[in-house]
Amino acid sequence: MSIEWLIGLLLLLAVLGMPLFAVILGIALVGLHAAGYGQAALTEFYALGDMPGLLAIPLFTLAGYLLSESGAPKRLVRLSNAFLGGLPGGLAIVTIVVCALFTAFTGASGVTIVAVGALLYPALRQAGYPDLYALGLVTTCGSLGLLFAPSMPLILYGFMAGQVGSTPPVGVQEMFQAGLLPGLVLMAVLALHAMWVGRHLPRPERGFDAAEAWAAIKDARWELPLPLLVLLAVYQGVLAVSEVSALTAAWVLLVTVIIRREISWGRLPAVMSEAMRMVGAILLILGAAKALSNWFIDRDVPTALFTWVSLHIETPMEFLVVLNLFLLGVGMLVDIFSAIVILTPLLLPLAQHFGVHPAHLGVVMLTNLEIGYMTPPVGMNLFVAAYRFQVPILTIIRATLPFLVLLGIALVIITRWPGLSTVFLAG
């Protein structure tokens, strides 16, 4: 059987439900074997052990899962509501802020929808928000924090960009800085819409309650240092990303298990096991995708792509427009981790050719793939929300359509003004 038939068979199996990482690895194995490299694809999994930058992924994942299993979601909701609940659309803005912060630590794994959405969806409905709006908001916000440190996609893109090499050089720390303002733009667009939707809904009569705000701060006193720790360490360059991840995991473990005792010692191994299953899935995807990237390089795909783009695209803005359309299509079909590993080595040289900053490329790529989390047909948040709230998947899709438009507007802003991504990197 020819290589084309084998790859076609694998793609057919993907349509029938075969796991995507297995399809990617199968194509890489077939391609590299046909090229005379035997089982070279499998060496990529061994090579992962020699990549110290990836240490941050399991540690941040562990911290996120511990937070999700503790009372942290309730405390963050209370804190945000104390300061933002009096605004028009206040509870919706609270949802946006809490989900963004929580997703930054847990990653876009559906944990935010399960842990935070379970609290906020009933509260939004009780406050008078339309059912479709509440469903769409919670589903959309499940991946809203991907551009904020220390999200796993940011780490993965920074790691891959460092492996490929770029001018100027970009790594995980630079991506943590680059994602801040674009992430705030995404939140601001959704918040403005929330204020319009909630403009006629009743608000607290007493307005801002200083006593409740102080009580909420004291209640969340052990969680509040976490984002400050990450931001200060990253922007001041005090610690490496792997050191920040270790410190974050140790802090969360201390707070949840010893200080607050919300996770018992007997329950701790189950939570750690669940977190490491998530990490194992990411590493499987990473190894398979890197193997496929090697086959692309062997087939000289980057050079062919570079030649085609050079002939048909002339300006950086044309390149970014075509890139957005391409990535939106990819985000509908491919999970974010596979897309980052496979596409970064292909797209980074093209971006450099058009003078696009590698950090800006990363932000545009991640924003598109973030939107892919709630885009049919395979957006993961759609299925998680449908299962969690026991509603038909078509209802979830209908609820998220207005938010796709809003995020599309934010994407245009982020793409059009690259300074949002590079302002902290100018020095």
C-alpha cells in the first residue's frame, strides 16, 4: 500500500473518531518510514525528557487542579463580585474576570467551565440574564485566560519559538509579557457587551460595600498572592519560568492541603493523578506533533510554503489576514497543543520574512486557537458545557455565536495593532 493510501486511511479513521494524537503520530511514522528513517518518530518522546523548559507544564497544571478542587473558585467569585458587582452587567463582568484568572492557571482543559461555571451559570440566571447569554458567556470564558501567564499554550508557544529560533529571540518569559494587553482587550470587549446586556437589570441598592470588600479580601488572602507572584517574577525577571512554576505549585499545595485543609491527604493522590493524566495527554500530543513537524521538514514543506506565500502575498497585513483565516479553520478542527507544535516551525519563518514580530505572531496564533475552543465542529468547550449543563450541543452552539463575533472584533484589534503584543518587549 502506498504512503498516500496509508495517510488517507489514517485521515478516514480520524473522521470516524480515532484520537487526533494517534492520527498525527501515525502520519509521522508512515512518512518518516517511507523517507528511510525507520522509527525515528518515536525518539521525539525520549527527547522530551531533555527539555527543561517543559517542567513548568506539569507544575502549573498541578497548581490549577488543586485550586479547582478547593474552595478557591467561590472565594474568587466573592472577591470579584464585591468590587465589580455594582456595575451594569456586574455579575457578567465578574464571570469574565474570574474565568480569565482561573483559566490562566488551569489551562483550557474545561476545568474552568466545570469548577467556575457551575457556580456562575445559576447565579447569572437568577440575576435575570437570558439563558442563552449565560450559557454562551460561561462557555466562551472557559478559555478566556489563555493569553495570561502562566497558561500552558503560552508556555508551549514560547518553548517552540525558542527551539525554532527567531530575531528577536522569543521564549516563554517574552510570551508571558506579550499576552497581557491582548488578553485585556479580549476581556474589555466582552465586558463592554456585558454592560450593555445588563444595563436594565437590577443592581445592588447599597452600591459598593466596603465591609464586604474587606471581608472578601481576607477570605481570599491566600489566593491573592498567586497572580502577583507570577506577574512580578515574570516582568521583573527575578525567577525563571520553571522556578515560578515550582514556587506556585508549592504555594498552592501548602495552602490547599495544610493551611486551609480543603484537600485531605487521602484525596491528594487522586487530584495529582488527574492532573498528571492531563499532562500525559499534552506530552503525547507534543511528541506526536514534533514527529510530524520533522516529516514536514524532511519533505521541505517550509521552503515550499515560503515560496508560495512570497509569490502571492506582498504586505505584512495581507499575511496576517490570510493567517487569521487559516488559523480559524485550524482551530475548528485541531486541538490547540497540536496546532502550536506543528504550525510554529512553519509559520515563524514566514512571519520573519514579512517583518512580523514573533511574539505578535504567537499572540495572533493563540487568539485564533482560543476562539477555536468554542467553534464548531470540535470546539472542546462546546462539548464540556453541553455535558456540564445538560443541554443539547446545538443550543450551546447557538448561545456562543454572538460571542464568536465579539471575539472576532477583538482579534481584528489585536492583529491590527501589534504594539499591544510588543510594548513590554521594546527594551
